Amino acid sequence: MSAQISAQLSPTVVEIFDESRYLNGDYAPTRKASFTRDDEHWPRLLALKDQLDSVTLDVLEWALEAAIDEGEAAVERTAVSTIVREQHDYRASLNTVDCNSVTRVSWAATADPIRNYYALDDIHEGDVYLYNDIHESSGTIGHLPDFCVVVPIFSAGRLIGFSQVFGHCNDVGGKVAGSWPLTATTVFEEGIQVPPFKFYARGVRNEDAWKIILRNSRYPEDLRGDIDAFVGATRIIQRRVEELCRRYGTDTVEAAFYRIMDRCEEIVREVALPHIPNGEYVGEDFLENDGIDLERPVKLMLTIRKDPQKIIVDFAGTDPQVPGPVNWVMDGRHYAKWLGGFVKAQVPGMIVNEGLTRVFKAYLPPRTVLSAEYPAAGADRMDCMLRMIGAYMAAMAKATNGQMVGDSQCIQLYGFYGRDLEGRDFLYREIFGAGSGGRPFADGTDTVDLVPDSKNLPTEFIEQRFPVIVHRVGMFPDSGGPGAYRGGLGYLKDVEILVDGHFLTVSYRTIFSCFGVNGGMAGRSGGALINPETPHAQHILYKREAVPVKAGDIVRILTPGGGGWGDPLARVPEWVRLDVQRALVSITSARDDYGVVLIPVADLARGFEVDENATRALRATRRASRPPLKMINRGVHAEQLIRTGQITVSDFDYPACFDEAAYLAAATV
């Protein structure tokens, strides 16, 4: 075992990590915009927040969450585009005056850009602010289709906070339909850039600006309907907060904002942190390319530094900003919110808000692919988002001795665009889920989507609205990574296009695979096939924005499976039989990956029986001849690149620590 691996297996415990190293100019500020409260109300609120009784605080905390739920439900009922209304690519939040998120943060934007552009005395009742400019959003917006609406909330004659809704609009201009150009090299190619401005000033809409925005969309009625829905939802949240102020008092409600964030901080520090061993842990993951240079993977690297007081995520080692559109224009504060959501595994009922960032901190060197600078393209920043999570999970797998879920690829996007049979422009675009990783206690989830509460589009709806026919929707067999707990399966969907047009695919993990953890194997990669099972089948890899298709072509969409967890040769044989019976795993995979020999039986309801003697013998042979199990198994393609030096990782030989006896004891209860 190398000295490097030995050191990672027994990390040096440091009592307190010194944060001063991140403040010397080698790292970007962890927050692009910061606002300090020094107003006349602050001393009074500061004293009051610690006097609030727990019952009142609970009532207010969940009343605010209910307001967010109501606002989001209003978006679902009133938005126009399918990506917002049906697939829930939107989020709402409540912010304090100093732009901290009080309610669950998920990937919600914030009000920071409004404070950057407007003095407090220029923010008035009836104002509504709108923006989508990724480089002027203080790290809150990732790509131009995400329009954000912000409404100030007043009570007792003063500003007490902001309600906010943002969502992914169907088209905001740019060089391709859908405003997701996969070959863009600057943000100018991606669509209209709208810096923060007063969409409504004291209740009066800026009609001239509105006309300019709508004129830049290929589908202006979709854009109009979605943004109107966002405005309506922010006003609902605003009204609910004002009602709470009238009932409980303005000071009480505003003081509760800050006490709710304190509560999150306390829970993370006192309950979640002790579950993670102190030390340093490194994780890496890779984008397949940046959209321009298709042969060069892009590396994301992070080091977790954990001490009894905090977690620091250091992104040193991440590749520099790239020419293609995979850059992410964010700051450490927002990455901390993304990754900090993992603490809910220890405290499932907690509300993760801005209080998390007092304990969970992220630091980035400037001008990396995760801290890109103007005028970097960022339409496809989703790739970085997912790989960042993968790198974090790889590091945490080492930190927890393998008690971490296998890698997941839980979002893909595919679609068609052109002119329908009546000559009208159309864009059918659908977000697909994929397999999540096997867990230390259960299989991964099939076809799960990263977007909270997202739904697949019903076939009847698709065929009624767009010139397509859906021939098949189901699971992608054998896509889940083999493991004691296997990875979840991806989608398999066959769609026929009825007119000439173009196929677009924002597909990840088409050559790389979702990695397995603690002896688990990598999942199967995804992609697309045009006219599958024909002599002229065309295999589509990577991301493509304009693949020509003809009327009558059938496109098969395949999304990746999640990585497995634990030794697949330990998986309960009866579970393998059931997977084969349910057509989730092939009989070939049962033998080759799980070492399970199945024999057909006359009972069609069962289909197969396990040949126990042959299974024991086959598994013994496989165990004796295979190499040691790895903590992180990245799949065949990644291993080839590692062996040839084209990519480097810190964990190639990091050994698994799978406990088969403990697994079987739990699995057979």
C-alpha cells in the first residue's frame, strides 16, 4: 500500500483548521456580496431573537415554509412552459434584509443582486425586481434561462426581507432554441442578459423593458406566462409574511428569521458534524469535456477539512475556467449550500438554510471552472454541479469508511425542435431522471431526478402538444452498477419524430460512469441512439445541440445507472433472481457480475430458481481470481485514462472496507 493511501486511511486529526490561509488573496471571497446590518432596529432584534420561546419559533418556522410551499404551488398551477409547470424546474425562498436565506435553500437564488444595484432607500413597496444575468447575480443564477423575480417585504413602515422565485424559462434567445448552446464560448451566445432592474416600480410595470425581453425569446408566450407566474408567487409569499407580522408583531417575525438560522447552525454543529470523522479527505470527479475540446476531460477536485467546529471544502486542484459553456459562475457560499444538504442524512427533519454556511464553508481559487469570470459561457453549468457533488461523495466515502451512497447521475435533458405540421415553431424538451447510487442500506432509486418534486411528462400530453409519438418508456436494463446494493436504473425511452427537425441532448456520463463505492461497481453510461436496432443506427455520445433528424426517425434515450455499493458477489442471491424476473438485470449480468447461477423453472411466475451449489462455487472462483475491491470504482473508461496518465486521481488504489458479515446480518433480517 502506498504512503499516500496509508495516510488517507489514517488521516491526521487536526483540532482546529486555520481559515486564514483562505484570506490571503489566493482564493476568491466565499461570498460575492455581503451586507452588514447596522440599522436602528438591529440591536432590538438581536436581543429579541434569543428570547423567543420554542413554540412560537416552531410555529413561525413552519408557517414560513408553508408560505414557500404555497408560492411554489402557485407557480405549478399558473406557469405555461412544460419545464416549469410539469417538471418543477423552479424554486422559491425568503431572504432577510441582509440577503440571507431563512427558508430551505436547496438551489434557490437570493436577493443579493438587488442590494448590489439599489440602495435601501430606493427599494419601495410595490417594487418587483427581475434579473437573469449570471455575471451580475452575485453567484445566485447559473445560466441565462433562469429568470429570478424578487419582491421586497415591508411591515411597520420598514423593509424586513425579500420573497424570491426563480425558474428555468423555455427560451431567452441565443444561438439555439432553448437557450442551452453546447458550443458557446462566451455568454453573449447564450441569450439575453438582464441585469437586476425594477420590473415594477411602486406597482407599475416597465412595459418598454418587458417588450425587449419578450422580443428576444423564440417562444414569448411561454416566457410571459412563466414570469407572470413567478411574480404572482412572490406576491403570495409576501402577503403571507405580512399576515404573520400583523398577527405576531413585526419585530417578533423578523427576529425569528435570525433565530431560525441560528437553529440550523446549532443542529449542524451539534448533531450532524459528530458523524463525520475529523481529518482531511480528497475527492475528484470529471466532466467528459467542455463542449469545445471533446477529447479533454475537465477535473473537479476538492479537499474536505473537518474539525470539531466546522467543515471546510477547498477546491484547489480544480481545472481553470474553460472555453466551453460548462463553467459555473458561483461563490463558495452557494457551493456550501449545495453540498451542505448532505447533512440532512443525519438530521432528516431539519430545515437547511443560511445558518448552515456558518459551519459548512467552501473556498475556491479564482478563475476555475467553478469560479468563472466574465464573459465565460455557463449555459451547461449543470455538468459542473453534478461532478462537484460526485467529488464530494468520493471524499466522504473515504471519510466514512465507505458509508456513503454510490455516485448518481440524476438529471439529463433531451428534446426536439423545428416546425410542426402546421408550420409553427415547437420545442419539445424533457428533463429525465437517472439511477441514483446504491446505499449502505438499500439499492439505489430508479429514474430519480435531481430537481425536487419533478415529474416525467405524460405520454398523452407530449403526443397532444408536440409532433412526436412515444413508442416505449421503461427502465434501462443492467444500467445499475452491480453491488451488494445495486445502483438504481436509468430510463429507456423511444420517441418517433413526425417532422424533419433537430434532436438535442444534454446528456452526461456517456463514456464515464457513475462510480461504485466500497466494492460496488460502476453503473452503465447513457446516451442516445437514432433508429436503434437497424443497420443504420447512429450512436450519439456527449452533448449535442442540433443533430438533424427526419420524419419517421426513432430516437432511443438512455440515461445512466447509479453506482453500486458493496461487493456484488455478496448480494443476496434471491434478490438477484428477483431482479432478473423483473427484467431489471439480465441473466448474463446475474452470472457475470453477481456470480449467481439461475436455472429456468416451469413456474412462469418465478421464471428462475437459484442454483445454490453452482452459485457458491462460481463466487468462490471469482473471489479467488479478482483484484482487491476498490473504495471508488470509476468504470472501464476512466481506468483506461488513469492508467495512461490522461487523468489523475488520489484514490485509484484506495481499498474498500466492505464488511460482508455485517451486510448479510442486516440484509437477511
